[in-house]
Amino acid sequence: MPFRFDNSYARLPNEFFAPIKPTPVSAPEMIRLNHDLAQDLGIDVARLKSPEGLAILSGNKVADGSEPIAMAYSGHQFGGFSPQLGDGRAILLGEVVRKDGVRHDIQLKGSGQTPFSRRGDGRSALGPVLREYIISEAMAALGVPTTRALAAVASGDHVHREGIVPGGVFTRVAQSHIRIGTFQWFAARRDHENLKVLADYVIQRHYPDAKDANNPYLALLEGVIERQAKLIAHWMQLGFIHGVMNTDNMTISGETIDYGPCAFMDTYHPAKTFSSIDHQGRYAFANQGPIAHWNLTRFAETLLPLLDDDSEQAVAAAEIALDAFADIHRSELQRRFTAKIGLEAGDADDWSLVEGLLAAMTEGEADFTLVFHRLSESLESDNDDDVVGLFKQPNAIIAWLDSWRERLHVVDRERVVAVMRRTNPVFIPRNHRVEEAITAAYKGDFSPFHRLNEVLQRPFTTQIDSTEYETSPSPDEVVRTTFCGT
Ligand code: AMP
Ligand code: MG
């Protein structure tokens, strides 16, 4: 057996899920298998590469030991509550336990209809499968907590989206797929008994230290708030915009999940959005902190019955925990952004310096990733031309460079460069490159997809034969929106 499955979630009460087998596909073909991840999880790579492995990863065979289920959850989508979501096109095959004891879900996405499919076909187009593969693995290589890609399979079937496109099955790995929306499922049904079962399960699996706290459920809330506050700051360090921060797309484990209409910014603007359906800018770059706080407030509401028997006391405790979000998020954001300009223990003045740079970048319509990368190069070459050349209006950046260099007088230059090099990536999955890989794949050529994946494995390292992946898109290459048509 490639997998040694356990099924702890399937042992929870019936209200948590619906048992459902994947629906077979016509002619599965492996596109990419993540050997390193498989090995890391103690999965038998040779068996996974065999026809049996392909059959499991396409949904054509249920592995021995797997008890496939679709998980139940609700969620606020763009602010409106949907009590009935759940895995409509995903099926949890089971869990594997890594050598260090950390349990991981193995989930198929695009594996057919479930009782939660509503009017959906339960399938995925190949494009979004490749997109999630590229971006989630890039995020992992960048050091961001994230779900992972174990495999991308072409199904041999077609799906109807905007036109008819080839289908695919994606194998996702996560420390768990439990979301804020999972808690909302039980809260919306006033099922306090199962809410407690869920909270206890989550504490056991993700927050074992909370068990020993005075109030374990409050410690759970605090733990989730801390991980999410830090996660969003990490995204922002890299110019990442999630695009659909609905409460069903925010994990309790603190991993990034659901790479739909997400993208890394090219040109910096704090109000930048990508999703074609985000007309209000709800999930814009700089709004991600406030939205995470809003989502965590919804999470806290679900926990109220567990926090205290006295509802006023429960609300008071939740409010204190939620108030901590802003401080944690801000200090993490400041730490990460001052490191981007080479300053490790950034103070308030250093943060003003960062704000000055971001303002110059907004005004000058400069490329977010290139600016920081070239700033570190300018320190080594003592030449600012390549930085200044990124700005449409150079005055603000020229003035800013003077104040930055003045600040750096008192800091060890080599240290500054080292900090910047490990904070600022050379390579991000630029949207036009992702689109290019998908377009080629739709014509049967997977080489740009593989090449992009390989370059993104070492995002902080200059790769002289891959400089075309560093640069921002030309005007005709710019991808303005990404679609939820997954
Ligand atoms: P997402 O946009 O991936 O976060 O999905 C939101 C909800 O829609 C989840 O409940 C999904 O399971 C469901 N969904 C999305 N696409 C499909 C599909 N093709 N078939 C069935 N359900 C879907
Ligand atoms: Mg989702």
C-alpha cells in the first residue's frame, strides 16, 4: 500500500461528514507527482508511481484502509452566510501520520459529486489544478504555512466551464481541512454537543498545549488568532493576495488554503484585488488583516457557548482575545517589512521608512518584488539606477534612497544584504507565467508547467538561466483578474 491510512475524522459523529467514494475518471494520466513531499510524509513513492498509485490519485480505486468522506462546513462568502457548503468536489481519503507525529489529510479535489455538491459537477478543470499545484508549492518553498500539492492528474474527461476544458484531479495535503466554516456548521445548527467534540478534536490535533490552559477553548481561540495574524503578515511580505478569504477558506491550523483567484502582485498598490467577483475590494491586498479579524470574530462567535456558561463573560473573554489580533498582526508586519529593507530589529522610525517606500512605490507604479530584490543588489553594486528605473516618477524614490542609506550607515552592510536576501524572493509565481503554463498545458505541452515549478523551488536563489521568470509582465502579458471558475 502506498499509504498507511488512519481515519480519525471519519470516526467522529455522523454529523461531521458524509461517506462518499470518488467517481472514477476515464483515462487518468499523472502530470506531476511530488516525490519530496511523499517521502517526507512516509508515503511509499515507488508504489505511488505505479498504476495502483495513479488509480488511487485519480479516484478510480479506493485504497485499502481509506474511508473516504466529504466534510461538512458552512461559511461566510463575501460577507453573506451560507449554512450549507461542505466538500462539494473534494473527498478526504484519510490521514497519514508523519515521522514527527504530525497528522496530515490526503484529499482529492475534483473527484466527483458528493452530498454537498448542490448544483456543481464535483469536478475540477485542469487549469485550476495546475494553478493550485504551482502556487501552493511556491508558497511552501517561500516558507509560508500552506496546504501542499502531492499530485496533479489529468482525468481524460472534459468539464464544462467557460467552454469545454480538460478535467483534472488534484491531491491536496493539509495538516487538516478544518475551517472556521466547520465550527460555523455546528454553531448554525445550535449543536453545542458536536461543537464541543470538534473543539476537543482540534485541540488534540492542532493545539495540544491548550489542553493544559485554565480555559482550553479560550486558549484555542487565542492560538488560532495568533497563527492567522502571523500568516496574513507573511502573505503580505511576499505581495500575496488570497482573493477569497471567506470563512470556509480559512483553516484552523493556520495554513493557507484554497488557491482560487489568488495572485502575487506585480505592480504595488495597497488596494489591489484579483478576483473577478470582488467588486468592492473586500479582499484587497491591504484589507487582508482587517478581513482576517472579521473572520476570526465569526470564529469566536461559534465558541461562545464553550468559553463560559455566562454569556456576558464569554463575550468579554472573546473580545479580549480578538483585540490582541491587531497588535500581533502589526508587529509581525513591521518585523517582516523592516527586514525587507535590511533592518532586523525595526523600530517606529524604520517602519516610517517602510511606509515612505511603499508610498513611493504606489505613486511610481513599481513592481513589488523587483524593488526589494534590486534594493539589495544596489547595496552591492553601489548603483541605484536599476532601482530608480522601476519607478514611473523617480523623485520620491531618489529622496527615499538617501534616507535609507543614511539609516544604513550605522548597520553592518553585509548583514543588511543577508537579511534582505533571505526576506525578499527573486522568484514568485507571477500570474502571467502561471497563465502561460496553463495555456501550454491545454495544448498538451506540460514543459512550461514543470519548468515553472522547478524554478519556484528555490525562490530566494538567483538562477542565471531563468531570469525571464524574475521580470514583471509586459503590458500585453498582464493578467488583470483571476477567476473563481474552478
Ligand atoms: P471554493 O470556491 O473552492 O472555496 O468552494 C466553495 C464551495 O463551492 C464549496 O462548498 C465547494 O465544495 C463548492 N464547489 C465549488 N466548485 C464546485 C463544483 N464544481 N462542484 C461541486 N461543488 C463545488
Ligand atoms: Mg473553499
